[in-house]
Amino acid sequence: MNEIIFLVEDAPEGGYSARAVGESIFTQAASTEELHARLRDAVRCHFDDGAGPRLIRLHFVRDEVITA
């Protein structure tokens, strides 16, 4: 596996929540720096040694509402 993709959204209570695409990995953090550290840790814990991805890709998803 070369990379894993996470969908990152603004959490309703502040900060961020991230969910892996195709894997059962989820984490939350208050800042992007904290999110990076938590994602690395979660990925290391999820995969066996040597079986994890080399890259973690973050896809930030934002909902915007505008008036018509």
C-alpha cells in the first residue's frame, strides 16, 4: 500500500475529525498539527509493521452555504 486517504471535516465542537477511506480509522484533533500527529499514530497502530502506507493524504471537505 502506497498511500491512505483521509476525509477531514471541521468538527461541530471545534477542531477536526478525520476518517480513512476504505479502512476503519477515525480520529479527532483541535489543530492541524495535532491532527497530523494523531493520524500518524492511528495509522501505525492499525497496520502491522511494514504493511502500512508510505503516505497519508488529507482531503479537507468543507460545506459552504450561500444565499440564492
